[in-house]
Amino acid sequence: MTTLNHTGVSHTVFRLLGVPGLEDQHMWISIPFILSYIIALLGNSLLIFIILTKRSLHEPMYLFLCMLSGADIVLSTSIVPQALAIFWFDAGEISLDCCITQVFFITSTFIFESGILLAMAFDRYIAICYPLRYTSLLTYSLIGKIGVSIILRSNGTIFPIIFLLKRLTFCRNNILPNTACKHIILARISCNDIRVNVWYGFFVLMSTLVLDVVIIFVSYVLILRAIFHMPSQDARHKALNTCGSHVCVIILFYGPGIFSALTQRFGRHISPHIHVLLANVYILVPPMLNPIIYGIKTKQIRDQVVHVLFTKHT
């Protein structure tokens, strides 16, 4: 006899607990959330404004960075307002449709960002390995096609998850021990066999994030080989410097996510609130630090930021 035979109830409203076990500390936990959100909004909005308004920055690397900043804003907005509502007002109730919508935006935006980082690695590969053909290869038309392809991939791979979740019956409970809705967390409280959800989630992970990491790694092996074959030390230093910001952002993006995934897989003895906090780190930190990294390490952007913020206009 299956669980479905015991009850005809299927929950359509769920309750997000925030950080389980630390409910009395929610007000303090909200401080890094709101600070990171404000910095992410201001930093990425400024970056987008500068890149779009300064024609000197209408180059492939900066256009991809503009896309990354837009995705950072969407990713932060997909989770932080909901988390703050839980921390400040204990407003953790969320409908099934809103929960699935949040799953879609968080996951698809994360995959979109991974695709943009891959495109930026391709940009650096062309710039360093084929500098004379850079402008002829990376045209505005190609950049647009790459952007559309990344959007179609991120939305297309996540779209089936909507139906995989909608088919489930949630008769077990309606408590989600997290600050946001996640695909597997939601699936686990259902009464159905969720092997299809698990295997499809694994397929999405392997065909997007893991594949992107492998291609980025290979591209940087080729980039480094080209750099160390340069005859001039100054040329090598300049080439390495142009890749520095991108490498930092790659580590910042994939590092916490991989660490969080490993702790969830192998850290059964770790407290649930640690898992939740780690899962939030890889969504909160990259959008906050990405514009800072590029602002500090990229001279063209740094000069424009100084001009916009500190130059007096008559």
C-alpha cells in the first residue's frame, strides 16, 4: 500500500523555515544577507550602466561582463527578498506555484551564469591565442547569438523540472528547512517516487555546470600554453593580467558551489543549518564580489567608475 492510499491531501502551500535550528538568530543572520544584496545591486547596476554608456567598453569581454552582472542581479533577487521576509517577519509561507517559479529562476540563472563564464573563457582564448583575428571572429552578431544560446540552454534544461515537480503529490508534510525553494528539497517531501527528478537533476548538472568547468579548464590550459610561448616577459605579464579577473570570478562562482555539494553528499554528520548557510554562500557571495573584482583588477572599468563617481560635472 502506498502513502497515497493513506491520505488524499496534497499540500499547495509550504513553509520555509529559514535557517533551521537558528531561528532565534535570524535577525543577526539577516545582516550579511541585506548587506550583500545592497552591494550586489549597486555594484552590478553601476557596472551595467558604465558598460552600456561608454562606447570604449563595447568590446566582447565587457559585453559578456554586462550579461553576467544582469544575471547576478536576478540571482540575488530570486532568493534574498524571500529570505529577509522569513528573517524579519517570519513570513515563510509560499505557494507551490511560487515555489516552483523560484526553483526555475534560481537554477536557470545559475546555469546562465556558468554559460557566461564559459563564453568569457572563449573570449580570452581568442584574444590571447588568435589576437589578430579577435575583432573579426568575435563580432557583435556572434556575441548576440552566444547570449541567446546561453539563455535557451539555461531555460530549456530547467523547463522540464516544472513538470517533474507539478506531477508530485505532497502528502507527507509542507515544511521546507531552507531559505528558498530548491528542486530536490521540494521533491523529497513528496509521496512519490522521485528517481526521475534525481536523475534529471544529475543530467542537468553534468550537461551544464560540469561540462562548462571541463571546457573552461581545457581553454585555460591552451591559454597558458600560448602565454608561456610568448617571447616577451611584458607580453606574458599583460596576458596573465587580462585573465586574472576572470579566473578569480570562476573560482568564486564554482568553488563554494562544489564545496556545498560535497558537504551535502558526504557531510551527513554536519548540522542542517551549516548546509543551509553554505548553500546560500554560493548564491550571495559571487554577485556581491564580481563587480568589485572587475572594478579593482580591470583598469578600463576602474577608470570609468572613478570618472562616474568622483568627477564633478559642471
